[in-house]
Amino acid sequence: MIVGIDLGTTNSLIAAFGKDKPVLIQNAVGDFLTPSAVHNNRKNGILVGQAALDLLTTEPQNTAARFKRRMGTNGVLQIGRDQFLPEELSAFVLKSLKADAEKELGETIEDAVISVPAYFNDIQRKATIAAAQIAGFNVRRLINEPTAAALAYGLHAKENESTFLVVDLGGGTFDVTILEMFSGVMEVRASAGDAFLGGEDFTDCICSYFLKSLGYEEDGLPNADHARLRALAEKIKQQLSSSPTANGVFVREGTEYPLTISRTLFEELTEKLTRRIRLPIQRAISDAQLTPAQIDRIILVGGATRMPVISNLMTKLFKRFPEFDLNPDHVVALGAAVQAGLLERHKALEEMVMTDVCPFTLGHDISRILSGPNDLETGIFAPLIERNTTVPVSRSHIITPLRPGGRHLAIDIYQGEAPYVKDNIKIGSYNVPIPYNPKECENVDIRFTYDTSGVLEVLGTVVSTGVVSKLIIERTPGQMSPQEIKQRFTALERIKIHPRDEIKNAALIARLNAEYENTLGQQRQSISDWLVTFEIALKTHDKREIEAARKAVEEHLQFLSGSNAFE
Amino acid sequence: MPLNDSYDTLGLVRDSATSKTVRLAYAKKLKTIRPEDDPEGFMVLRTAYETVRREIQWQEQDLARNATKTDVDSQSESTKSQQTPKPDSDIDLGRAAHFNQELKAWLPADALGHLVEHIVRWVVEENASQPKQFFATLNEHAAFTDTDNTQKLTRKLSDYFINWVANAADIFDDYGALADVSNIKKPKWLTDEAIIAFYEYFQWFPQDAQESWEARQINALAALFEPVLLAHNVISEPLQRIDADELEALEITQQNQDDFGSYFNRQTRKWVDQSPVGCAVQDAQALVDRDSGAGILGAWEEIIEREALQPIDEFQSLSQRLLELICHETGFGNREQPKTPIPNWLTGPVLRRLDNQFGWSSQNVAHHWQRSQSNWFSLLFAPYKSASKSVDLFHPNIHVNIKSYAFLGYQPMPIWLKATTLFFMYIAYRIALPIVIAASHG
């Protein structure tokens, strides 16, 4: 069975295609959403999920979160005594999801379809595949998140033919995709986005504002306090989605600081962020050669689109209301499961075919002669495969060396949109051997072929001789080699993971600890009492007693915080 | 790929394809030629689909555009396929008629054509001699005896003939009929006698015109005939002119009208664009003309942040037009590179703000013309751009602000545990220890 996984910046989910529709899989604590957070406790092992997220506020030096943003960079992260790559942290999350799926479905799971932001570049995608392989998955396909959302809505849709605009604002990434659905064909027309814009940035805005109003500098607070302030900012941001003002209390060193923010002030603070949302939308529409009137449905995906700021912006841009029927947090995972079902050639999906596009322009560097033969402009980007062309695609053109008499024609291959190569991402270099000809310049025909799995093949043909040489760019430098991946896979197997049965208890204790930090006086005392009660119950090792104690404590917590902030 | 091959690949017949059928054909073929299983076949299919889709799109756009033209034109389109023009249809010169090279006249393909030819031959070969007698005999011509509606026929004849006279007298220049006809060389058959005869028989003046070009033509002829008729006392007052400018303004306004009341101003002979985008572009032009740097950032911001310009349509249109304006005003098309220093109305902060808003320097567009404009803007912007965050995989330059992530628990290694420190300690140990031992022994 192939599963579909949404590996998000804030939350991750796993789903599978059931009898005739995709179904989400619960994790050890009974939620569909597993926060992408990892806690490293030498004694008990690695803890993933809500527990780790709570421990982020109490033991920030041993916990990591939001590492999706660092996928594809070389940054090693230190948690406690150990160092981890972001790929390994993602692998921990994936492993925990794998265990959840195996428990629910009752069979070993090996194949998966994993979602990535449409605007992830080549390096980031390879890092995601590496993370999955370290976790023991065989990645059948990477699916773009907005495409997954559209797949989920597509099954859900009543009409047979429509053009969608999917706006996906997740925790850390922003994607826009335009899709067309007709007669069971799901065709991506254009894709755009910003890989460094997400709900977390909006939370950061609130956090900075609070810091300023409390009178601290940007890093004036010690780590633990800053973590708690940020968690409070997150809660307030979510409250603002349902009410025009939100209040919270920040506890530090025995004093309570009340903090408040209104929706209008929030919109003002985040103006720069909302401005960054508009450009990719406009670009996607113009790339698809459509007008806003030709778009039938506008779909909002991703938890951050719950903010009224975003839905207002959409209404302003398109002069009509967007739709968000399905739960924006679940949609991507459900879509990934649909893709998994398509790969399995599931009976219910036999009629559907999907085509995708490459979101970045691929090309190489050239120089241009200006006025005289020695007046050159170098470093110009010559695109060969334009962005938003349907893949698989193959394009070629002829290039000439600057001067005759050379033996090689050297080009560097880039991915990006800027007119000069220094602003684009280099993904490889290529030397075409050309015959020695002192009199004329030997032309070379360069052909780029880009396939559905994202492998770029470069073919260079010397026009006069017809000799062909090939370069396959499968692995970008800086990416993990298969041996490395295997190595880390075995290393991971050896790392102790918190036993699944005890995750619920660990989560509750973490939650209690977090709440303890956040309260004062009488409430603090009560929490402390519950903590002690629960730990006593744990010591009895009697399942039923532990269950009863847990339920009682959870009820108390519900009553205390009003509503569950992380729902 | 040749167009016909594309149609064959999709399995369509060329003239009967609509955008819907094209889609269905593509979808059907796609079920068997899947991209994962047969990449080459898929590429061929996809190219065919895109070619055909584009062509059908243009065709449909053309049809839609023609449907909004005025009645005359659309009717003339419909008469294209007919053999003879319907008697009730308005004059459509050139559609149902053929052009006779010898006489240089448009002759409709029926009895009316014979009539026109008859008259034209009389004018050209006999120099319009004895016009009164000629017109008297005209009423016995076959065309008049055959038809029921002589009035209509006369009217149509008059329309054809006036066009021929206008062409033959050469009262046109590149833009249409001349306003001032005093300098033209009158053809030799256009004698005073002929003019008077034409005037009396055809009753061309006064007349109404439906379109501005007709109006101008009539005005030009009136100017031509007037002096002769006044001199011979055929008429006592000057001939009435038709207000061609008014008609023209009305036509252009109707064709390009939008919801904001944009119109064609006949005095300045310019289109007055009152849509939000048009106003914004005009205000931007005013900033350029003002050419001062004072408060320029605020002025630009005021323009681009207007509420009415936020929706996607307006935003896109504004982006294109502002880029064009800026390129034009900084010498795009006339020079290789922008002239330094940059003009007053385009300071560094202004460039940054515009780039932030529209993304001109970082978004390559497929369209060739817009791409060269974007490149031009990048050249302008380059000195003012903040350092580019490029990613070179061979020399990664990832700047992570350690402090901002510190609260997440990312702490740097303690200094005594760092590899370099340990290395130097080891070297020191290996060097120092023998020295110490030697010293203690010695």
C-alpha cells in the first residue's frame, strides 16, 4: 500500500486511499495533525509531535522545530548533546508517521508519496527525498502541495470541467497554482510562490510587537522565555481569526504581563508580508495566459489561510469570495493519498490522469557581444526550458563559442528567473568537447530534457560532426550521496525512539509542564498537584488507572485553558 | 510542428474544431499515452495540443472582436459569401464588388454594376460631355427598367459614383479625405458643366453620413464643388458640411469604451482614459514631467497603493504600462544602456519600492518585448539593489542568524570541544611534551 504524506513546516499528516476515498490516519495521541517538532531526551529517546512542541517551551535547548525551512542548506542543528541535519529531523517525523500508519493499517508500509511546496527548488526536493529514505521510505513520487490540494478538491467537485486557482499558505511556504480539470484530466497550467513566506512569519510579527511593547530588544529574553512568548503569540494569532481583538497573559519571573492586539493593528504590522503574497499570484495568472475572469474557483489551502487578512486579500484581488470547504489543514495529505491511489491504479481513480509543470526556468549562461568584438557582457541567463512548461519536456537551441579554435564549450546550468546568472541557482556545469577548427566557430546544439521525476538530462551535439555527448544531472553538489543516506539510515535505526505506547503520557506531562510555566499562584499550584497525581498513577504501571488519571487531568486542563490552543 | 500534423495527432478535423472538442480529444489521447509510461509520445501529443489550442484561441478571439464592431462591418462580413448584394443592404464598397483596373472603379456584380460602368465610361471616354443629355437618357437604362425601386437604386448608384469621383479626383491623403481641397489638380472631365450636372442629378448635398470617413469624403467633395456652384449661381449659400470629427469621436469612444467613462477628446484628438489604471499612468507621467526629486517616493507610493489598483487585472495592466513608461523615459530602444545618472524622478528608494511592488527585476517573462524591458529595468536598478541572496552550491553562503534561532535550542559547540581547538591542543601536546621532557632531563 502506498501512503500519502504531508510533511509540513508546522504540522505533518499521513493518509491512505481507502475503498473509494482518501482517509487520514491518527497518530499515537489520537490527532490527525502531528506537529513537526523533535525532542531529544537522552534517557527516554527521541520524542516527536505535540509533546515535543510543548517541550519546546520548557526545554528549548533539547527541542527543534520549523526545520523544513532549512532543508537543502548545510546547516547542522544542535539539539542537546547531538547534532542533526534537517534531513534527519524530518526523517524522525516521517518515521513516527510511518509507525502510526503501520499500526492503523496493520501492514508494513514502504512506499510513499510525499508533498513538497511547488516552489521548492531542486536542492530542497532532493533533501526531502533523502529524508524519506533515511526514514525507510521508498519515495514513489514527490507531489506539489497545491496540486495535491486540487486533487482532493477535484474528487470533491461536482462539475466536470473547471479552472482552479489554489492558494496554499502553509506554516513556512507559500504556493500558488492554476489547474484545469476536464474529462478526468488534471492539468497544472502554472505554478509560482515564495519558499520563505508562511504563517510562522505572521507569528513572528506578533512576537516582535510584544517584545517591543514589553520593552525588550530583539533577543533580550532568555531562550525559554522567548519560546513561551512565541507560543503565546501563536495562540493570539489564532484567536484573532475569530475575534477582532485578542488578549493574553505572559508570565515571567513571577509577574504577569497582560498583552493585547487588535485585528487592524495586526493587518498593519503584516502589510509587507501580504504584499509578498500578491506578486506570485499575478505571475501565475499571466504565465497561464488567463484573465482572472476565466478562473472558476479560488481555493484556499493551508492553516494560515484561516486568517481574515488572507481571505480579505483574495476577495480584494479577485472581486469575489474564495472557497475553503475542506479543512485547510487536511487537504494536502488527502491529495497526496489520492496521488498514491493513482499510482496504485486504484479502481476508483482509473479515469484520472495528471500532468504537472516545472516551476522554475532552466537554462545556461551566455555572453553577449555589445558594440565591438572585445566588448562583452557576460553572465547573462539564456533560458531553454521556460517555467511552467508541462513536463516531461525537451527543448533545444544552438549556441556558438565566442571565438573559433577552442576544444571545449563550457556552460554552467542554472535554475531561476533572474536575467543574470548571479541571481539564479547553479545546478551543474557541462563541457562539450568540440573539434578543433581555427577558422570557424563550431556550433553546438544543446538540448535539455526534463522528466516527471525532476531529472535533467543535457545533450550536446556538435552540429558539424553530429557527435553527441550527454550529461545527466541527478545529483546536485552538496546533496547526500546514496552511501551517506544508507549510513544515516542505519544510524537512525540505532537511535532510541520513545516507545509509542508511552507517547500519550509523555505528551501529557510535557503539556502540564508548559502550562505550569505559563501560570501563577493558585492555578500553578493546581497544575503541580495534577502532575504529581499523574506521575503516581504512572508508577503503578496499571493501564486502567493510568487511563483514568489521564482522562481526569485532561479534563482539568480543558477547563483551565478554555479551548485547546493547538486544535 | 506543422499545423496539420498537430490536428492529425489529436485526431481532429481542422475547421470543425472548437476549444471544447480540442480538450476532449486531448483528454482521450492522454488516457493511452501517459507521461510516466511514454514520455516521448506524450511530448509529441502535448506540443500538438498546445499548438492547436493556441490557434483555436486566436480564432475565437477574432470572432469575438468582430462581433463588437458596428453594424455595417458585420453585415459586410456576412455578404462576403454571397454572390449579389442584397438590395436592402447598405453600401459595402469592395466586398461584393470587384475592382475594374481599367476604369479604376469598384463595380458591383449586377445590373447596378453595368450602370456604374456606363456612367464611368461616359465620364472617362467622352470627358463627361453634354451631361444634361446624358442624364436624360440614363433613365432608359436597363437597370432602371428592371428594378421596382428606382429610388433605392438611384441612392445606391449615387453612393458608388461619389466614391469613384472622390477617388478619381484624388482628394485623399494618407489619413483620409483632405480638408483643404483648393490645391488639388482637378481632372479634365471635372468641368463646371459636369459639376453642375452631377449636383442636380445625384442630389449629393446635403447628405447624412453614417461613418466618419464618409463624412470627410462628402465634406471634401462639397469643398470641391462649392466654388463652382456658387459662381454659377446654382446655389445661393455654401453647402452644409457634416461634422466628421464628432462622428469620429463617437466611433472611437464606442469601440474602446470602458466602465469609467473614458472618451475621445476631439479637440486634442486624444483618447482620455478615465479608468483607474489610465489615471495612474497619467499621474506618473506628470511626475516624470515635473522632474523634481522632492517627495518623490511619497508621490509614487500614493499612486501605486491606490485601492482601485489592487485587483489582479488592474495590477497587471498597471505593471505593464508603468514599466513601459519608465523604459521609454530612460531611453529604452535608443541606447544600449541607460544614461547615468538616473533622472530625478527615479531615485534609488523609488526603484526599490517599485521593484518590491511589481517584481520587474526578478521575474522573467516569456514575451520577448517584455523581457527586454525587464532587462533594461534590471540595468537601471542594479546599482541600487541590496545584495543578492544567490545560492552557489560550491561555495554555500548560508547566513543563519544564530541568535534568532537560539531560542529553538540551537547552541554553538562549547569552544573547548570544537574540533579546531582540540586539534591545536593535540599539536601543542605533541610539540610541547618532548620539549618539556627534554628540558626536564637536560
